[in-house]
Amino acid sequence: MLDAIANTLLFREARLHRVQGKFADCLRSEAAEGFLDLLLNGMALMLLVLPEYRRNIEGFNGKYLLKSRDGSITVSATFAKNRMKVSRTAVADPNVTVTFKDDAALRNFLLSEQPDILNSILQQLIEVDGNLNYIYKLGYMANHLRLAITG
């Protein structure tokens, strides 16, 4: 009888451990997606209020799809008519799709003071499908925003 109780407790503990791991993964992915969403919406706001920041996209039309390999993160950015629209759904026919290995790769890429896109590709932390220049443009604008916020 004690063996049956011990086995039941071990089973419950193992199941709880799996659930906790999945919950933590979910929180990390949600936090990464939330951060990406916040960054892109911050850029959209800056484009609305600062003419010098808006010059970065004058005449620029483009669609970005940023996602994780496991599908837990999906954020799109569309540039048109000197404006930017952000969505948590996949945009149709993106000019560039960036797929991050995981949420840690996304955070490292976004929070790096000098993001190295080519190194991230070589280390297979990100995959880029489309025009690489679009990624450089987005990275420049994100860094510009970060510098404006942090001084």
C-alpha cells in the first residue's frame, strides 16, 4: 500500500513538474512576444509624433513577419503611407520573414546594443526569408528608438 501511495505521489510530482515547465515556457514566450509588440508599437508611436523619426520610412512600404519556430510568437509590422501598423497575426505576403529559434534568441536579438544579424543567421538563431536589407532597416529604427528612450 505504501508503494502505491509513493508511486502515485511520484507520478503527480512528475506531472506537476512537466506542467510547471510548460507554464514557464508559455510565460517566457508571452513575455518575448509582448516585448516585441511593445517595441514595434513604440516605433509606431514615434513615427506618429516625431517628424525626424518618420523620415526613416518616407516612401517606404514593407511587410515584416516576426515569429518563433514553434509558433508561440507571431507579430507583424506593415509600413505604408508613412505609418506603421502592428498586429499579433501573420501578415499575408511579407517582404521579409524572420523566424527566431526561441524566445531567448528573440530577446538577445532585440536587446543587443549592436545586433549582429549575420552572426545570428550563422549560429542558426534566426532564419531570414526575404530581403535582408529590411531587417537592417528595422534594426536601425529599433536602435534609434532605444537610444531615444535611454538617452
